[in-house]
Amino acid sequence: MKYHLISGGCGFVGRNMAKRLLNTTQDRVIVVDDCSVGMEPAKWPMPEGGTFLGGAPVRVQDNVEFWGENEQFVFWRGDFRFFLRNMLENDNWLQEAYGFEDFAKFEDVFHFAAIVGGRAKIDGDPMMVALDLSIDAEFFYWACRHMPNRVMFPSSSAAYPVNLQKEGDYVALKESDIDFQGGNLGQPDMTYGWSKLTGEYLARIAAEHYKLHVACVRPFSGYGEDQDLSYPIPAIAARAAGKEDPFEVWGTGKQGRDFVHIDDCIDAILFALDNIKDGSAMNIGSGKITSFLEIIEIFTKFAGYNPPIKQLLDKPVGVHARHANMDHVFNELGWKPSISLEEGMRRVYDAAVARVHG
């Protein structure tokens, strides 16, 4: 049996990756998360109602839950760094502690573990977010010793220089705007951006010096039906479903982002693993910028009303504009998203209606 590891697997992207692997393989999937912000697996929702796993775990051992036939899914509750330290201290820890006698090494490792939240978290508690530097350093130290077959490091569009994202002076951000070899890195977005930029640098070191197969991705504004309400898209959808009037927007609402549905994000991550191994990064986006005023218009149209907009100018808004230049990915690598903005937002709105009125 192959083994896959997902750190931060109870977060938005991590749990969707876990679902994809469990739906498409017979491999064992181990998720590690302390659930400080994530959603524990027993509660993972399905769009049609109910939960993804259903029922109860087939076995519980201390902080570990084993789910499904042949215990295909394993949830290890705790700090990912403790999991890594256990493996570093004892090469046979997983075999001895949990009976995984056929385990030799991980096939694919997806490192989503991070302290992150919406704009309020990034701006309001930047030193907490800086702990991501510790998590990533310990992860790559472990990876260069355990040597899984493939490693995915999700970076972020926040790693891009903020001077390229200003009002009246913004550009579509291309992968080469972060140039490690030429030393042209720019100023990333707060401690979250710095941690992701540093993680990418460690990925390159791991690939070059240790021959680790590692790919990086820079997702732009991912969204989906089961995303936490601390993020703007599900929050706006919920308020539209509740017919908020007047409709509040942080800042002027003219700030724009490149929105990509979570299903496309997962497709792109798996595509990157298949096509990148040297620690370099590819963008995940649509290549189009959409303002929050336009998002509000889409959702209120779904809801069948046209409320006045109330600007909350004292709220944090981040950079004015952030969207991807997808030329490299579309034309050279050959990946494109399949879910349109209208279709994706409709899915989110329908899920919000079900929650608000269900």
C-alpha cells in the first residue's frame, strides 16, 4: 500500500486534497492537523448534505483516528512539528506505534500546515503568522532525510512583491517576478508572504542539494463551498443569501483578486507534482482580475436584489490588486482551469443558501 501525508489536512485546501486522494486511490492517507483553525474530519461536509466520512472511526488510539475499510484514512491530531520529530527520532515510529508494517516511505507529501487566516489575521497578528517559518524549516529538514518520492510545497501569491500590486500601478504577476538566481525578490506581503518566499527557497535547496523531487505552486485567491467564513467569498455569499441591506464591503470594494475554484486548485497541484521537480513554482489562477464589487454584484444577482453598497474604509484590505499572469502555465506547461467564475460562485452561493435557510 502506498502512503500519502498531508500536513494541515483539516484546512480548506488540505481536506479537499484528502478527499480527492481518498476518492481516486486505494492508498493510505495520513492527515496531520492540530485543528486550531481547521475542521476535524468527522465534520467534513458534502455539498448534498451529510459528512464525507460518515459514522465514526473504526479505531481510536490516543490522539489518532483510523477511518474506513482497511483503515485507509488516518487522522493524527497534533502539532505537525511533533509528528516530524517523532519520525526523526525513530525511523520505525509509524510501524511500531500504529502497526503500519508495510510502511517504508511516503509516496506524496503535501505540506499545507501553516498559520493563516483572512486579512484580519495576517495584518492583526503578524508574529503568530511568522511561526510558519518554524514549521517549514522543520518540514524541509525532515524531508531531506526521509526523502519521500514527491513533495508539494504550496507557496502563495502573497510571496510576490507588493510594489507590483498597487492601485494605478499593478501588473499581472508572472513566475519570473520572483527571481532567486538573480537576487530580485522584492518585498512580499507581511510575514505570511515572507514565510512562503522562504519556503520556496528551502524547496530549491532541497531539490538542488538533496535531489528531492519537490514542486511549488503559488495559488491566488482560492475559494469553494466549504471554505471558512473568515474568508471573503463564503462570507459575501452568506450575507447575500441573508439579503444584507445595505451590503457592506471592506474598503472601497474596488480592490481586485484572481479567483480560482478549489477543484481547479487541486487539479493544478497534482499537475504541478507531475511536471515540476526542481523546487520551482507555477501560478494557480485564472489570469483575470475581479473586484469585490463585482463579486457582490454576482451574488446579489443570484439572490434577486440590488442593495446599496456601504464601504467600511477602516477595515484591512491588503494590496489593491493581485492577479496571475498565466502565460507560462497555459502556453508552456499546458494546464488551464475548467470552472468558470460564474459556475464556481453559483456553487458557493447555493451552499450558502443551504446553510442560511436549511
